[in-house]
Amino acid sequence: MLTNGADINKYSLSQTYLHHFCSVTIKMDPIQLQTNFQVIEFLLQHGADPYLEHSTTLKNCFQMAENHHSAPEVQKLLLNTKQQFTHEVARDGDVDCVVEDSGINVGCCSLFSAFSFCRYT
């Protein structure tokens, strides 16, 4: 998706992917927790901005992570993970955006259910 122009910082339901994964408050089993950390790391490595504010709460990812089940680990990821990849975001009209509800579960929630994904038309 990123190589096709999807915006890693796209807002959906007032938040970005990074907001979503940094604000998990439920207790996760070790596999779910590791997956959560890997998603956060992936998003940061690909340019997700932890300083963007949630549209409703106006909190950034550092503030949202304070309530994460494993707050210290998430804070460490946010502080220490560096962007390694850049992706050009497609201009309006260059992509066809669709809502994808694949039902892929990571822990308690569907990973992709509330987010829009884009593809070249």
C-alpha cells in the first residue's frame, strides 16, 4: 500500500494507525504484545509521525501511550525508532480509496477495519 501511495499518516475516525496501536489499554498475551510492538516499529520506520495530534483528544502518540498496557516499552519505541524508509504519497485523483475490512485480528481488534486504503487507478 505504501509503495502505491497510501499515506501512513492518514486519519480515520480521528486517529492515525500509530495513534491506534499506541493507545491499546487491554492486557495482551505475549504474542499479541509482540505483534503490537512490531506494528508500532514498522509504522515509525516507514514515516509515521508520533507528534501528530489525535483529532478529538488532541493528544500525540507519546501522550496516548501513557495509558498503553506496556507504556514504558511503547514510549521507548517512540523515542528510539528512526525512520528508515520514505514513500511518496499519491496526489488526490491518482488513487482510488476504498475501505478494507479484512478482519485480520491483532489482539482484541481488527487491524484494518476502520481505515481506508488506497491503490493506484
